[in-house]
Amino acid sequence: MASPVPIKVVSPPPPPPSPLHAPSGSAFANLYNRFATWRKALDLPCPGTVENLQKEVKATHLTNFFFDGGRADLSKNLSMNPAFQVSHSFTLGSQTAAPSYNFGAVFADNNLLMQGGIDHEGNLNARFNQGWTPTNVTKVQTQLSSSPGHSMIQVEQDYQGQDYALNVKAVNPSPVDFSGIYIGSYLQSVTKNLALGVEMLYQSQAPGMSELTASYLAKYTSSDKNWIATAQVQPAGIVQATYWQKLSEKLDVAADLQLMAMPQRRDALATLGAKYDLRMATFRAQLDSTGKVSALLEQRFAPTFAFLVSGEIDHFKNAAKVGVGVMIESSNLTPEEMEPLLQLKSVGCDKSKGQPIFSQVSFAVNDGDVVVLQGKSGAGKSTILKCIAHLNLYHGEILYRGKPPQSYGIPLFRTRVLYVPQRPSMLPGTPRDFLVAVSTFHTHRGSAKLAPKDGKPDCSSHKAIEVATSWGFPEELWDRRWSNLSGGEGQRVVLAIAVGLDTAEVLLLDEPTSALDAESSSTVEKRLISDLKSPDTNLKALVWITHSPEQGRRVGTRFLRVSSGGVQEEDVDPGV
């Protein structure tokens, strides 16, 4: 199946630790608050979870992708927001597994993921993730099998702090005798690049038969996020080290070294791999120290059809494996609805010839996304928004629902992908004059019609008026000249007009609350997120620039770090 639409429940980064509220004069409270203030001043990033410690290496190597024999994956997308997909998978002819069939279903929104599957033998598996807050996620996995000893249940709790990640899980826990496997892990940033952690495993088979072991973890991330090294020391003399590096926008390389030094066994396994992303294909290649050379090509001929071919040669055993597969995806959605809302491909912008502001910017914006752009001042964040809105010259490709903006006409495109500047221009007249004018434009007709009053368009009942009023902007200010409005008043009314017109599917927000106080900012944030989730508005995604890490954590679902060399997506926001 064109690989099933990736369903990812993104957990935005967590808030900083709040001071301890304790009785006045408490020495412990004073000590804790001083420690919390010092810790916050360090501005250390969240290191990510232990589960994702080697995520980049696993995504580069073939280990989780290789197959042999024949394979067919058929999927159907019934909804995009929330995401709902069903799939059928067939495998046969494998040298290592019997022929099988599996039916699966996935449902997901920003806070909830439910996934289930059943195979031809009646084995059932299910997964449930619930995000209670952006930092707190409960996970449950279960498997029910007719084979003795193959059924299991795992309950897990993830919490991510400002500069640490905590996870506890229980596998097949028994409330009667407390048998089962219990795992706890903690990963703490100690510098902006280095994180250290520990994972404890307690296993109890029966009363009086238990074992406790500890593993030690380290993760080093380069300042530009272009390379990551990890190490893990496990019990009984097992050491694993990994290294991943992004050599270019399209090429990733990774290495994995596993050492085993036990009294009865000494062994080592080294693996080198690379992943190369082409425009319509992904190629992975891998070589390990056991003499195995393997490769996998996923070639997508259309958004709904992909062909896969994989192969492995074991030089030491003089053996080989070959796999061929197809992935077909159907949908109730139109081709335009299946495309990303907005897509940038290798976009760049130059100050002058030979002086780029940024280059090779590539990312997609989908339904429900709140994409937070972050980076140093001058990195080009505002310029990226202006290029998207076709207010700046650029090179590369920008697509809206799979088509270039010119195919819609630039004036119409700018109402569907709407840029809201940080500081509104000093326009002639009043905000009411501006609202009446833009509401009568051809490209805005059908959004919010103005009833005539005394022979003139009347905007007193316009949605923009209602939005601005809810944000503390008195209606009489609509008749005040733009030049007489404060920075915060101008910012609120321009954003209220953008929301009230309700023509935009994507709002490009350039620090939309920078001139507002904390309470007003919170009110604006809540309205924008509410409109994004509401089926009664056209709004489907936000691209949001903010220099406030706290605001980024509150609103963001995805985080992109902007630099002169492009953008890098981050799982968590280390602070803007």
C-alpha cells in the first residue's frame, strides 16, 4: 500500500518547571525555588524519550524495513482530520515466515491514537495512546494470541519536562503477586548538547524469584542537530553505540556497534547504513560485519501507488533473499485533498546574487498542523512566510494542494494561504474602512457578506467584529484611524480580520501576539486553536513564528529549526 499514511501523535514540548508553592519561610521551598530558577536559566533542551534514543539510526538502517518474498499492502483513507484508515496486508514466499494476512485500522487526532489489527489465525493486537496534556501521555499495548505464552499487555506512562524525560512501564503486571516486568527510565540534559540517563528493569517471575538490572545511557546532539551519537551500557557486559549524521537534505548515514563481553561469550556486530531520498523514491543500503549486504528501494509512481524491491546477500553463508512488494492506497478524498495543504521543495531566497538568506527549505503542512518556525533572528523565518505568500522572490517550488499558486491565481491563493504580518502597515482610513474594502473583493465574496445600511455596506455584524471584541478590542476603535492605534490594537484587529473573513485554510502568523500582554496572548491562542479544530471554519493549519518558547510549547504540534542551510524538524522544542 502506498505506505499507510504515517500517523503520528506529536507531543509538543513541555512547560518549564513551576516554582514550588509552599508556606512562606519554608527553607525547603526557598531552596527548591532557587534551584528551579537556576535550572530554568540554563535553558537546557528536552532530550527526547529513551524509546527514541536511536530513532534516527533505526529510520536510516534497513532492520525495520527489510522483507523477503512477496508482499502486498492495500489501504483506504476514510478521513484525514481526524485520521481514519483501514488496511489489508498479505505476505507469502518468505524464507523466514509463513504466509499471512492482516487486517488493521487506525484512528488518530492530536491527542488520541487507536490502532488495532487481526491476522488470519485470529491473533489480535491493539495500541492506545492518550495525551492528557502536551507533556503527559498514557500508552497501552496488548496482544491476544491462541498460542500459549504469546498474549501480553503493556501499560506505559511518558512524561517530558523542560530538560528531562521520564518513562515507566509494566509488562504483564499481576496485581495478585506483583509478578511481571517493570521498567523505569530517566534521561536528563546536562548541557545543551549532552544528555545522560539510566534505565532500571525489575523482573519478578514469582514470589522469591526476582531480578533487578540497570542500563546507563548517553546522547550527544550537535548544536546544528546534524549529527547525533548515543551509547548504552547494558547488564552482563553488553555495550551499544550509534552514530547518525545528515550529510545533506537528501542523504543520511548511520552506524551501529554492538559489543558483547560475557565470560562465556565474546562477540561484536558493526552495521553501516545510508538512506537517500529522491523526489519520488527512497533508497536504503546496509552492510554489516557478518558479511550481509542488503538494500531496499521504495519507488512511488503516484501518490497512491508504490513498488518495493529488497535484496540481501550473505557472503559468509553464500545465501541470498529477494523481496518484491506493492503498496496501493485508495481514498474517499479527492486528489487535491490527498495532497499536503502546503508544500515547499528546495525553496531559497537571496539578499543579492551569491548571498542567500536561506536555501534548500523543504517541508509540508498538513491538516491540523500548527507548525512553529524557530531560529535565530535574521535566520529568515519571516522571509519564508513572505515567500509562501508570494510577497518575496524565491527559487524552488511551492505547492498548495499539489498545484502551484499561479494555477489558482495569486490573489485567490493569498486568501487561501493568508499572511498576517507582525506589524500592520499604516493603511489609510480606519479598520472598518479596510474591513468593508476587503470584504467586497471578488476573492473574498462568499465568506462573510455585508448587508447594506443607508446605501452602504454594513459590517457591524461581521465575524471579524465579534472576534476582535472577544479579544478586548472595543468596537469604537474600528472607527479610529490606523495611525492612532497602539501596536497591540493594530495587531489584534488585523488578526481578527484574517480570522473573521474565514477564507484561509492556512494562516501564516508572523509573531501575531508579540505586542500583547500574557492574558491577551492566551485569549488569541485559544481562539486560533479552537477555530483550527472546529468543523465550522475553513481554517486547517497554522504556520506560526514566535520567539516565546512558552508560547511555542502551548500551541505547536510540529517544530522546525530555520538556518541558512534549510530547516530541520525537531520532536521537541529546545527553546526558541
